[in-house]
Amino acid sequence: QEPATPRITGTPLEILHSVFGYESFRGEQAGIVEHVTSGGNAVVLMPTGGGKSLCYQIPALARPGTGIVVSPLIALMHDQVEALRAVGARAEFLNSTQGADERSRVEAALMAGQVDLLYVAPERLALESTRRMLDGVAKRGGISVIAIDEAHCVAQWGHDFRPDYLTLGDLGERWPGVPRLALTATATEATHKELTTRLRLEDATHFVSSFDRPNIQYRIVPKNDSRAQLLSFIKSEHAGDAGIVYALSRASVEQTAEYLAKQGISALPYHAGLDSRVRAANQRRFLREDGIVMVATIAFGMGIDKPDVRFVAHIDLPKSVEGYYQETGRAGRDGLPSDAWLAYGLNDVVQQRRMIDGSEGDLAHKRRLTANLDAMLALCETVTCRRSQLLAYFGQVGAEACGNCDTCLEKPDTWDGTVPAQKLLSTVVRLQRERNQRFGGGQLIDILRGKETPRTKQHRHEELSTWGIGSDLSEQQWRGVLRQLLAQKLLNVADDGYGTLVLSELSTAVLSGGRKVELRKDAERAASRSRSGGS
Ligand code: ADP
Ligand code: ZN
């Protein structure tokens, strides 16, 4: 038996100094800690790296009783408990990884009033047995605060919904008088509202920090050959740096990790299909060694506290701006210059629209997914400051051009794409009317450029009146036109599961000349750009 650690006491500021060793509170921390310590409920929106943990850890220590922290990630729980113990706080966790013996030890400590902070997985807290035990704690030493971390997980609008979170709505009824706070690093206005009502925090004070991450440089480039572009980006700007590369599929994760490794980069794969030991080992290496590049699906990263991640690269289009913000937010938690780099192309748009059409769920669900994708596409195709558009998405409207994103550093040229758009749309119309046919982007481009292939011959496409009328643009340029027409919804992906392209409600206005089409010029040298004018 270890000797019992004495309870930490003191005012919040004393605890900040003596336990955590920090000089002063940062940003909204002081206000949040004061409010919660004196018994108020709070909703905290603070970007990654902003210092959310102290917002509940200090009230939990400053108030009598045990603080309960709901956290969705077991790995994170473990790290936080270790870190708290290292500074002398009595922290424990309850989750599915524990054996019965370990669980009874934690329960005994709880009953003896020897736990300052208890981390618990949401599915544990959903269990009546866990709740009854906490009733016991409430009666004896008391519950000091209830903190719900990653609170956006309760929102169905969000990108990371977890059904277990829905059971957290009644905690205020179960333990009345205990201050509750919900924290998240990602919340649009819709998510913010939804989490407030679902967690019954209508009476809470809201603390909304700026979501700006000034040290992150945002760049979004058109995709030609994503692996080669990625390699050139890493080699020219981040040789030897730690970074995260996000890909959508497990296969792509593995192939990309292998490709980078062959090119001499210390890259490791991470996705839910890997053996759990391999996954844990890769994660450990990423955290402990220098210069590891983790190639991962979005299963990786929530709660990973590695301060010196110098870049986050996406080789596939994220499904929403919230997801993009959260994933890129894992770069540069130490405040030093870092890059968020994304390559996306026509296929990303087609594929994601198809996935939405094919997804389970009702119409409302599909509409949500579509709205999320549209916002992401708008961010990709914007000709104004990416950062101010990102911040506006999170409700911070009117920010000035930042000077530290690709569109600020090099103003994208636009061009009048009305005529090419008309040529393309009328090809779609002809195929539909004259042949009752639909095709994907590749075939349309071949027709426009008058490129003979076995498939164009088979369908006698050279007889179409639009055959070859677009030979003034390269195949690459046409892909850019198509991608942007899809992004602007001037063209649609049919819901036939094949990714064929059809007219949208907006197409007719373009065809009749009633609507101009402004397109951005895709940069030729898309992969790298000098870091001039950085923060
Ligand atoms: P978040 O959960 O919001 O991403 P953390 O709570 O993990 O952020 O804090 C991010 C980093 O900032 C941590 O390394 C933490 O120790 C540090 N930190 C938090 N608050 C302060 C403070 N008041 N003074 C100095 N460092 C702080
Ligand atoms: Zn900018």
C-alpha cells in the first residue's frame, strides 16, 4: 500500500502556482475557473491548445469533494491521470480497460474520499451501477464539479457524434447543485446550440474564446498526384519534422505510409483496422520520438497532446469545416509556426457526393452532410482569406485578411469561365436529350477535347455537336472547371451510384446566359510555396 497523498488545498490562483507551476491564467481561464469554483455552470468553447483542462481541474481541486470528468478517449484519460498524479493530485479513472480488482480499488478510494478527480468514459457514466456508486460519493465527500470534455460529441449536427453522450443530459437532475461545465474545441453555432440544450446547460454562462490559431498557415491546393505533392511538401518544408497526414480510407493510409517510408521519411500508419498493439506502439513512437509522420484516418488525434506537430496534411477532402478545423488544430499547439496543407480534386467532390447519396439515414441527415460538404468546398474554392472564412464559419464574422494563408500570400487569379461552363453543360444536355446517356467527368472531358478513345468510339461521341469544342483548354484545366462547377452546385452528381454528372437547378441560368461563372485559376506549381510573410 502506498501512503495516502494529502489533499491539495488553496485558492484557484494558489493552486495554479503551487500545483501546476504556472505564472498566471491564460485568456478566459480566470473567468471560467472563478465562475465554476463559485458554483456556476459553464459552456466553454476554446481552441485546441487553449488550456481547457485547467478550467475544470482547478475548480475540482479548489472545491471540496471529487470532480468528475467525462472524457471519450481512454488513451487521453490515462495520460491526464498520469499528469495529475505527477503534480500531486489524486486522480483516478474508470473505463472498460480495467479489471475487477482495479475497479474495486478505485471505488474504495472514492468512498474513502481520497479522489480529487475521477475520469470516466461516457458509457460508464451511462450505467446505473456507476451512478449509484457516485450517489455514495455525493453523500460522503461530495461531488465538486462535473466536466464534460469534447462536448461537441453530443451534437448530431457535429462531425463526431457519439450516442453515449446523449445520456449525459440528466446529470444536473441526478446531482443538483453540482456545477457542470461542457468544453469543446470545435463548435459552429449549430453545434454550440445543440450541445447547450442536450446537456441542459440553458442557464450556463458561455465562454467563447477566439478560434484563431495565428501560428497555423492554411493552404489548400488542387490535387494532381497527391502522394508526389505530399512528398514534395514534406521534403521541401518539413524535413525531419513531426506531422500528421490524414487520408480517408485505411488502404490509402497504408499505401501512403509505405510510400513515404520508401522515400526515407519516418512514416507510420494508424487506423482502426490495425491490430491494437500495433496502433498503440505507433502512437507511442509518434509521441515520444522526434520527427515521426503519422499517416492516419481521422480515428487518430483527438486528445493527443503533442505540442510540436509542425504540419497537418490532408490528402483527401475532409467532410466538414468542423472536422478540418479540429484536425488542422493538432498542428502547432506550442504556438510555433506550423502548416495546414490540403490537396483536393475533382474526384474528392464526386466521391463525397456519392457517399452522401449512398449513406444510411433520413433526408434530414443527408441534408446535413451536404451542407457540411458545401461549406468545406466553399472554403477550398474561396478567393478571399481562408482564415477569415474559417472564423466566420465559427461565428467570428468580419476578421481581416490574415496575411498567413495561401490566398492572402498570393491572391488567386480568377477568370470568366462562363463559356467553358456553357460548353460543358450543353454536352451534358445533348447526351441526355439525344442519347439518353449520362457520363462521369472523364468522358465529358474527352468529348470536349475531341479525344478519341475506345469508349468515345463505342458511343459514337464524335458525332455530337459539342465534340472537340473545348480543345482550347487542357485536361487539367477542364478538371478544374468541373470541380468548381460541382463546388458551386452548377452541376450535380446523380444519385445513381456511378458518379455520373447531371444538370442542377442552377445550370439553366448558366446555359441561357443569365448567369456568369467566375472560376479561380488553379496554380500550376501547386505543391509548395515559400513561407514568406508568416506570423
Ligand atoms: P486544450 O485541452 O484546450 O487543448 P490543454 O489543457 O491541453 O489544452 O493545454 C494546452 C497546453 O497549455 C498544455 O501544455 C498546458 O499545460 C498549457 N497551459 C494551459 N494553461 C496554461 C497557463 N495558464 N499557463 C501556461 N501554460 C498553460
Ligand atoms: Zn488569410
